[in-house]
Amino acid sequence: MSEEALVLKDVKKVYRTQTEEVQVLKGINLTIREGELAVIMGPSGSGKSTLLSIAGGLDKPTEGRVVVGGVDITDMSEEELAKIRARKIGFVFQSFNLVRNFTALENVMAPLIFTGLYTWKEAAEIASKMLEVVGLKGHEHKFPGQLSGGQQQRVAIARALAPGPDVVLMDEPTGSLDVDSAVRVLGLVKWLNEALGQTIVIVTHNPELSELATRTFYIRGGLIYEQPPGQILAERIKELKGGAGSRELKSLQLSMLKVKLEALERAASRGVADPGVIEAELKALERRISRLEKLLA
Amino acid sequence: MSVLKLALKFVERDILFKKLVAALTILAIASGVAAFISLRILGIGSRTAAMQIVEQVLPGEVLVYGQGIYDVSEDVVRDLEKLPGVEKVTPAILVTGYIGRNSVFVLGVRPEDLKNIVSRYVAGSPFTGLSGPYAIADLGLAEKLSLKVGDKVAVKPPFGGSFRQYEVVAIAEVTMKIEEIAAAGGYIVLPLREAQNLLGRPGYVSMAVVKVAEGVDPVAMKNLISLIYPGSRVMLREEVIGVVFKVMSLIESLLLTTTMIGIMVAVFGTVSTITSTVREHQREIAIMRANGALRRDVALIFMLEALVYGVAGGLLGVVFGILGAQVGINIVASFGFLNPPLILDVPSLVLGFLMATGLGVLSSVYPVWRATSIRPVEVLKSE
Ligand SMILES: Nc1ncnc2c1ncn2[C@@H]1O[C@H](COP(=O)(O)OP(=O)(O)OP(=O)(O)O)[C@@H](O)[C@H]1O
Ligand SMILES: [Mg+2]
């Protein structure tokens, strides 16, 4: 199974200011498949954040099409995009990722709540499991100000993953961390990709991150180039580990997925969301659950 | 509604994080509401008091005056009594006079009408004859001139140098405060004949108060009396009350202007608080939008915050308003004319509360619009 998690088709982006017109992206073609960890590198100002914002439905391309998890989001309205972001896309930014007025747990719950599919209790359950997955058990009720930079990034990662998105987009996720915390966070990212099969796209100007990647890209002059594979992966990652053991993680994940399944089935029976969308998500969930059950058996 | 709960958490922390600003905002709203409520309560109390006084004091629905100050003949009183539909006619004299250098109201009534103007005897007992050198002093006057029962007072009419002496037989609370509502000075109540003699106008009174029989229209009675006595001035009790109320509403409208200023301050305070909250959380709003929050989810948060300020300000305003009204009532009562009751007029309280919540939410419209206009792509900026 290698479905396409994210597809950019000939995406162009022109920024117009009063004085000039900057063409930042000049025709980006990119396909990220399920389970990949793609790192996109490029110098400052090359358009990495621009690319990410378009891929995540935060901004519109001037030309071209964007498909996330099989859904073409190019022509969607702002509100439709918000709903898509809640369910299908996770974001991790460089810093100040969290809402200061929410605890770690509530930060992770927020996107789940915004989907409108989960009750408070369900969202809290999923979120606390997700925090356990990223190794922050016991920190649920702390506010962002009471967490270290690295811990904050872990919360952000938990938040991005909680709704089970098709793709998680990260913009310099370790850009403001010290080396040690950065290594730990990157270890977590790699591990989540491998253990959960979570599709992740990281943009960065730090070439070291390419060592994590299953695929590496360069962006330059508004165009994207793939670097041929063949490099040693992840050897310098010292701590390829989250907060739980591999078997433990799988059972955690299984219980999370079951909560989601329940919520989705309820949503489907009540007709809260578009039945087509729910149908597809239900199928995907059931597939993941049966796979996990087989692994655990 | 989990979104509501999430929004409530946000608001709760926000208010706790900036205690002082939140407290000041609530206080601003509360003071506006309190001004409104206390003035309403005071106004209603004063009107009620005034109405009670006028109704108590005027033992009839129609008042008949002469052209001058006291030229209604007692014959007229008798004639009026014979008119069909008239139940009772009360003649009275009400003029200003002097005791020493102090101006006083001289009130002449028949002993049987005393019950209509005296609400309570503090000391002594009333006179019983139509004449005789006896007087009842108003409580305020007695205090001012330190009069006691048994004292002799010399009362001068408004003109001329003559005076007469009367013995104070009682100290009482006098409620005859019709037209001279705002005038200073106390009352000295004399038997009707004595008052006529003092003024040198035997057989004349300054007004006759006509009580109509049951089922008779006071307006018809007024018209009838005007027809028979074209030279007289005839007023309905309601018109007297109307005059009192007109003065009161003038005062009230001046005070309401003050209230409006208070409310504008409240609105301004709320707008600026919510605006600065939105600015403070600009990045977090963008983050939440990136995480799938709809515009209405963002709107909910900041409207809720405004609503909390409005509700808290409204409740506090109601309490302050009632306290303020009590203070106002004490001040008015200390002038000695009116003793307004504290009427907790529920519509006013509810209106004040709703005004606070409504204004709170209304004040948030512009900042909320700003908040919902923050584009999610802004999370990528200003890092
Ligand atoms: N809203 C905008 N209006 C005009 N120009 C913009 C806008 N946003 C970005 N740009 C320009 O587009 C180019 C690419 O910006 P972008 O933020 O995507 O770069 P980046 O690769 O993420 O850089 P960095 O590594 O510094 O984060 C820059 O030259 C920038 O000035
Ligand atoms: Mg960038």
C-alpha cells in the first residue's frame, strides 16, 4: 500500500507587493506517499515555508493543484480548508507553537475538538495517550510556560499527530532548540514515522536533518529537486525512542484508534459530517486497526 | 459543545492571567450599570413618594383656585358641595409667612381635615376647634427653631407688620408638600379661621379641594366647575402630579446624561480590553486556525470573554446600583421633602443587567472581527 498522502501539481506562487512581483515557486511537482518522511531543504528565502503553507491549506497557490489524502483542496473555501486542516493535516512550527492559555493536554485536544467529531472526554483520552506516546506522561496539566522548549515541541508534535492526519508538516521543528533537545525531538519524529507509519514532511535549511529522511528534496530558484537516495539513515540519532516501548506503543495506538472509530461511527450515524469523507476515514481506520491487531496478536 | 468548553477554558485563563485589567473592565461596566440602576430606582422611588404625598395631601381629585393667592370664598366651598357628583370639599389656606426672620409655610385647615396633612404626631395633640390661638409645628421647623409643645410663637403674614401669637400644641410630620416641593422652610399649621384672620381675609381660602363621588369623572367635574366659576383656576390632581413629575423628569434626564457617559466609558473600556487581548493572542489565533479552528470558533472565544465581562459587570452593577440608590435616597430624604422608598424595580434591574451583557457583546464585535480576520498563514510569519 503506497497511497499518495500529498501531491503538488505544478504549483506556482507569486507574491505581489506594491513595488514588485516575486515569483517564489515556479512549478513545484511533488508526490509524498503514505509512510514517507520527506525532508525538503533550501536556503533562507527559497520558499520552503511558502511551499509548506500551500501544502497545508494555509495559503493558496497562484497556479497548480494541491491534493491532500486524495482530496483536492485547491479550490476550497477558507472554512472548508479549516475543516480539512483539523482532520487531515498536522502542523509543527519552529517555536511558540502552543496556545499559552491551554494546558499541554488541552493543546493536543484542540484540533480534535475543532473537528467537531469528538466529545470532550474522547478528545481528552486520545490526547493523553498521544502525550504518553511522545513521552510526556505526567505533564498533561502543565501550561506551555512550565515546559522546556523541547517538551513544548513534543506537545506540538503530539497535537499534530492526534487527529491521525494524512500528513504532518513541520517547518524548522528544531530551529530554536539546543543540540541535545533537537536530537531528542528528531529521534521522536523518526520513531513516530517508523513505528506509527505517520507521513511527515519537514522543511529546513539544516542539512543534518536529511539523515532522517526516507526521501530528500532541495528547493532552489523556485524549483524542487529530489536528491538520489543511498545515504546512511539515522545512524547518528542517539536515542531513537519515544516515551513507550514498541509493543506498548502499538496497544496505545490501538486504543486511540478505537476511540476514534467510535466517534466517527457516531458522527456518521448522526450525519454531522460529509458521509463520503466519513466513509473514507472509517475505511482507513479499520484498515489500521486490523493491521495493528495482527501485529499485536 | 466541546468547543464551548475549550473556549471557556481559554477565557478563564485569560482573565486569571490579567487580573487587574479584567477587574478594571468589569468595574467600568459595573459603574455604568450602577449609575443607570441607581438613578432608575431613585427616580421610581421619588415619583412614588411624590405621588403618595399628592394623593395623601389632596383629599379630592379636583383643585379650585381663585385668581389671587387666597380669594376663593368659603361660600364657593359651600356651593361646590351642593353640586351633583361632589362628595366632599376641603378648603385650605396655604401661604408663606414668617416666624421671626424665618420664612415658613402657613397652612390653615379645618380640624377635621388635619388627618389628611399630618402623617404622625411626634408630641402633643392636635387642635380641635375651627379657631383658637393654637398651632401645630412641622417637625423640621420645630427642630430649626427648637420649639416645644407649650411654646408660644409669633407668626407674621407675608405682608404688613402685624403678627399673632399662637401656642404650639403639637409637633408633627406634615406631608402637605404640593407645589412647594422644592422650597425650603417648615410648616406651621393653624385652624382655618385663625389663618384667615391672620391674613385679614375672613371667609376666604386659597384653594378648595373637591372630592368627587364614586363613578363621577373628575374631568367632567373640572369642566363643570370651570363653567360655573369662569374666573377660577381648576386643576386635576393628576395635573398637579404631572407638574411634579415634569420637574422630576427634567432632573432625571440630566442624570441620565451622566449615565450615558458612564456607559460609554464602559463600552470603551471593554472594546480596548478585548482589542488588546486579541492583539496579545494574534499568533495563537493563527495557530488555532492552522489547527482547524473555524472563524466562528475564534469568534466564540472572544465574544465569550466579552460576555463574561458583561455578565460580571452587570451583576456587580446591579449590586452597586442598589447600594447607590440607597445612598441617593438618604441624600434626598435629608433634604426633608421627600422620603422615597427603595423600590427594587425588577424591570430596571433586568434592563441594567441585559444592557451590560448586551454592551459587552456589542463592544466585542469589532475586536472579534479583527480576530477572525487573522489569517492562519500568519503563523509562519514573525517567528
Ligand atoms: N506575504 C509575502 N509577501 C511578499 N513576499 C513574501 C511573502 N511571504 C514570503 N515572501 C517572500 O517569499 C520568499 C520565500 O519566503 P519563505 O518564507 O517561503 O522562505 P523560507 O525558505 O521559508 O525562508 P526561511 O528559511 O528564512 O524561513 C522570500 O523572499 C520572502 O521575502
Ligand atoms: Mg521559513
